[in-house]
Amino acid sequence: MESEVAAAQGEGDLLHQFERILHDDPLIDEVGFLHPTQLDSLLADGTNTSQHFWCSDHKLAVSTNVLPDLYRAARLAHSNATLNAPSPSPSDAAAPLIMTHSKALLILCPDLLTAWNSRKRVLSVNCDLKHLKDELQLCALILSYSPKNESTWCHRRWVITKLAQQIQDMSELIDNESVLVKQIAEKSKMNYRAWRHRCWLIPFMKPKQVLNELNRSVKWTELHVADNCCFHYRRSLLLALLDSHGVENGKDSIYLQSDAHLMWKEELRWNEMLIRRYQGRESLWIHRRFLSQWWLQQLINFEETCPSKEEESLADLFLAQEIHLLSDCLSAPGDEFGETRVQAGLAALYTLWISKQDAVVKGKVEERLQQSVGSLKEVLARVSSDKSRLWTQLLHC
Amino acid sequence: MKVEGRIADIYRVLFEAPPSTKSVMLELWRDTHAEYLTNGLRHLGPGFHVLDANRPWLCYWMVHGLALLDETLDDDLENDIVDFLSRCQDKQGGYGGGPGQLPHLATTYAAVNTLVTIGSERALSSIKRDNLYKFMLQMKDKSGAFRMHNGGEIDVRACYTAISVASLVNILDADLAKGVGNYIASCQTYEGGIAGEPYAEAHGGYTFCGLAAMVLLNEVEKLDLPSLIDWVAFRQGVECGFQGRTNKLVDGCYSFWQGAAIALAQKLMTIVDKQSKPSYSSKLSSVGDACGTSSSGLASEKSSSLDYAKFGFDFVKQSNQTGPLFHNIALQQYILLCTQVLEGGLRDKPGKNRDHYHSCYCLSGLSVSQYCAMTDSDSCPLPQHMLGPYSNLLEPIHPLYNVVLDKYDEAHDFFRENDQTFTVTDS
């Protein structure tokens, strides 16, 4: 019995030390869990009093051998704090305890929704700006070592929603969030949750910010052409652009000269340039599917409102270009990595995909194909024979 | 490129090996995996504190993995697990990540699936169905979709876990089912796959969740199946395993998420054919409107006497209407050669460590690829459908719930018989 009491006391001390460090340095932005031997080499400089924790320059290290005890103590403390606090509105006395213990707990186990929810309860009662910004700090800290943690992202969004109720101009906040996601995406490639968060911010953006984001992220995207997430983000931005320009610019829209149209045209040109430069990148082709779909629809609508006297409509010209791209891809010489072969397959599938958008388009595509590289079926058989059962089904119309 | 290179090396060794070595290389190391999983059930190291909010998942990954390997647990261990899960059950319904934690749909799914896999009367009767029903109703949003937990976000995974559990324990009714189908349909992206929520990126895990939930609701016609199949098929790459999203690396767990999704499609070909015809109104006819208009599903939403549990039951008894739409042998090759770890357990890909999650889902994916070439779900695969010795054969699963088929049948009968004791009291 005595040893149990002593053990509990020991754990309590540990927790106390841990929480003390967190309290003394509210700007900690990185946490690491180190093996005791690794920690020893850090402690060698002698400025720390504890043998289990090290903190300097806003970086915190915790020894792995105390984790089970520390965690247990934190859970116990947190349970006690929440049990004694009437929900849903914890009293002024209980609130700080809940916040301190839940912070310690969440750094050790960010999935613990019970802890996140206890923080939400406290913040719902007292949500001044400073406290909310502290929450963002805590989330950023956890994301620094657990960038895919869903509960943390979720909590972050809850905080931002609360901030949006109080702040008039969200643009600076949104900018900061965008930068945070970019940093996280750099270290943790194609992080679904991070990118999803960035897309989630879009409805908070004004049209000008949307355009800015599109322009600012071009360079980054060019360096990460295999990253489907950043293209998906661009698509979400483009869609937001469409929404905001939907009702205005009536005349410009008809003549395909609105901001959205100009942006789209540029995006198509840029996408083609990337496709030609970086062979075999599926994300580029998927992006092209998205772009073509809306663009073709616009060209066809334009044709209906202002029929051209030329032999070939704008839609015809566009499709001619796409077929030209396909034929270039099909006739490229092989390379040692097999990428031109992949490129040819992707190009063929892209063509199949656009031909299925519309019966009219299908006819035009088939016609042009016959004139240059052969029917779609023949092309697919040549470049994608291993998936023949699949595309036979899809061609089946 | 590095991963591709590593895997290419592994395959090259296989192709150049003499037949006797080949069959040894392609063996599933049943005993070592069983040991890894059983040991995990007894004791986990201190590093596992990060999974403290996920303990029912740990139970499910290990218990299901063992069931696939046709291993039985000791009665003591089974009873311990049932007791533990009962302590995770919240007094007001649903299961949390551990005793005293908030109930959550995902941990509920894991707990219920574990109890069904254990399958004893004690295990099945420990599920408090009336409270579970009330909990689910609380998690239902007015849009029809589900949130994972109180104050949580809404997404496709929450919808799937809710519908799967409700269907499995026979509490799925029109009130729970209302609106879910439309929400999931709105999450299908123009790429063809399904995202976690509307306007997000298509993702293998959510694609499985969305498709399976729609089948259980009998509203699968609301999805654009040809696009979906197209997207999933292309997630199988040169390494023979599946990737989770466009341009991501291959990952063993997607053997199940993507493999099962496309295997489900084999039973949906009549709908696929209908949707492929040009006369069928195009679902994604306008950019940004991923929901689109669709022909109504077979389920009529006003009929409250619809027997939802039957959809799950009937589906698995249906025959496959076509052969595999993915390379099932290649997938087996990836799993057997690249995900098995010598010391037991399975992993994401060469270079990564083993873990229980991947052990569970790689084995589940292996089972799917072994059985998908047969016309009937429970007939034994022929040797040509399997890679490696016939001893590699795992137990068949019910692909909608991911529990072993025999256990599903037992649970199905149990929850039907005990229907009289289940009453919904007004809160």
C-alpha cells in the first residue's frame, strides 16, 4: 500500500514538473519523445534540473521511459478535474485545472477526444481572443510531431469557426493558416488532412484572396507535380472563383472574357506545358480532365449563343488541340524509365474520359481520332492492354 | 522510385527462382502472424500509449486477423476481451476509445465487429442495442449524415461505421437511414472515387466506406459506378498493390479498402451496365455539382417497414456477375512478397515496420483477392485463383462489414431471434 502511494506521488510529481515546463514557456513549438540515452546527451550541458525533461529555445524533449507514468497521472488528474466540474459550463475554479491537465494529456495522446471536448466546454464559456489563439498554438505544437492527427485538425477548425464569429477581417488569419499548411505539406507530403484543412478555409476567403492564392501557389505546385493534393486545392480555388463570378460579368462571361475564363485558359496552357515537360504524372492528367470539362461546356454554350461562321467552332478547335496532344504522346520515343509509355496510357484514358462527357463531344472526338491515330478502341488496345477488361466495359456504349 | 526499385528487386528474385523456392517464397507464414497477433492481445509495450484512445481498434485488428487465419482464442482471453469492451461501453450507448472515454462511432464499429468475431452468446448479448440506437440517433445530423462523436465533424467514415453497425445488429431503420445516401453521393468526386466529405479529394478508405454504406442502404444507384470502378482500378499500380490516392505510394492496407471496393462492384454489374448507357443521365454533368441528379434508388424512403438488415444478408449471397476487375493474383503477390514480416505481422510496404492495423487489413485484402474470382461468395477458390500453396487460403469475409463470413451468419441469426427483446423507448 505504501509503495502504491509513493508511486502515485512520484507520478504526480512528474506531471507537476511537465505542466510547470509547459506553463513557463507558452511558446513551445516542438516536442520530441527521446530514448533516455539520447536525452542524457542533451542534459549534459547541465542547465536542466530534471532528468526526464529538457527544454530550451522553445523545444521540449521528454524521456520515453516516463511516458506510461506521466500519461497515467495526466489521465487521473484530468478525470478528477472534469468529474468535479459541472458540465456543460465548468466553474471558474475548475476551468484552469481542466485546461492544464488536458493540455498535458493531449500532448501525450492527441487522439483523446474526451480531452479535446473538455477544452471546448471551457472555451465555450470563456472564449476571448487570447484563449482562442492559445488553442491554435497548442494545435500547431501537436501537429509539429503528428501532422496527420485528425482530432487536432478538427479542433483547430472549431477554434477558427469561433474566431470567425469575433473577427471581422479574416484574411490575415487565413493567410497564416495557408502558410502553416504549406509548411506541414512540405514535411509530410500529400497530407490529406492538412490539404483538406486548406480547402476548408476557402469559403472564408474573399475573391481577391482566392486569386492571390492561385497565383502564389503556382511556383510550389510546379515543384510538386506529382502531388495530387495541391492540384485538388487549385481545383477548389477555381471552383470558388466560378461561384463568386457566377452572377456578375454577364457580358464578359458570354464572350469568354471574364476573370474566371481568362484564369481557366491560362491554367489549361500551363497544365499542357507541365504535361509535356513531366512525363507520366497522373495528377496532371486528372487536373486536365477537370479543366477540359468546364471549358468544353463553355465553348459549346458560346457556340449556341453566337454561332460562328467559320468551318470549325471553338469547341472543334479545342478538341483538335487535345487530339494533337494525344498523338504527340503516342508517338514519343521510349525512355529508360518507361515514362513515355505511362504517358501514352494516361493520354488515351484522358481522351476516353472527355469523349464520355457529351454525346456531341463523343462524335467529334471519334471523327478526329479516325483521321489521325485510329479509333479509341485501337489506341487503348495498344497502350493499355493490361486493363482491357476494364476499358472494354467503359467503352461499352 | 526507391520503393518501386525495392519491390522490383523482390519480384525479380521471385521470377528467377526455381519452382520449389518459389512456392516457399509465396507462403503465408500463418504461425508467426498468429503469434504476433495473439501476443499483442495479451500485452502491448509502453509506446502504445498513443493508441490509448483506440483500444477497441486494437482488439478488432488482432481478433479479426486471427479469425482470418482460422485461429481460435482461449476462452479466458475471449472473456477478458468481452469484459474489457463492456467497460468501454458508455452507459448511454456507444463505445468509447477506452473505459471512461466519450463514445465514438469508429470505436463502436471496432468493438461491435470484435464482439461479432468472438461470436459467443456472451459477446453478442453484451451489446446494449437500445442505447446504441439512441446514441446513433444523437450522432445523426439534420442533413442526414452522421458525426463521429459529440461535437465531431461529419464525414463518410462516420456514415459507414454507423450504417454498418446498425445493419449488423439489426437496428437499422428508416429514421437512421434517412438522407445518408444523398450525403454520400455528394461526396463522390468527378475523379470517380469518394472523398471524406463534399469537395474533398477522392480517397481509397472513404471510397470503400461510401460504397459499402450505399449497398447496405440499397441506394447504390445514386453513385456513378462506372467512374468509381475506373478510379479504383487505376489505383492498382505496377507494384501490384493498391495506392490510396492518385500518385501516392502503394500501401498494404489499401489491399482491403480498394480491393474490397472493386470486388463489391462485381456484384453490381447490372447497375453498372445501365449507367454506362448513353441514355442514362450523366451524373457529373456540371462541374462543381458532384451530387447531381440521379434516378431514384430502389429503396422507397417512406416505407418504414423496410428490412434493412436484409440488404447486407442478400448482397453476400448474390453471385458475382463478372470476373475480377482488378489483378487479384498480382495483389496477392504484393501482399505475400512485400508486406509479410519475418518475425510475424504485416506492414504497409518494404521499409516500414509491421503493425496490427496493417496486419489486419493486408490479411483482409488477401482474403478478398482469393475469393473474388469465384461466382459465389462462400465457395472455395480453385487453386488457379490463389497464389502460393493452397494452405495460404484464409477464411472468407463479408465484404460489407469486414467480419468473417461464418461469424456474420451466426450474428445475423442471433440478432434476428432476439428481436423481440429489443424495444426502442422514447427518450
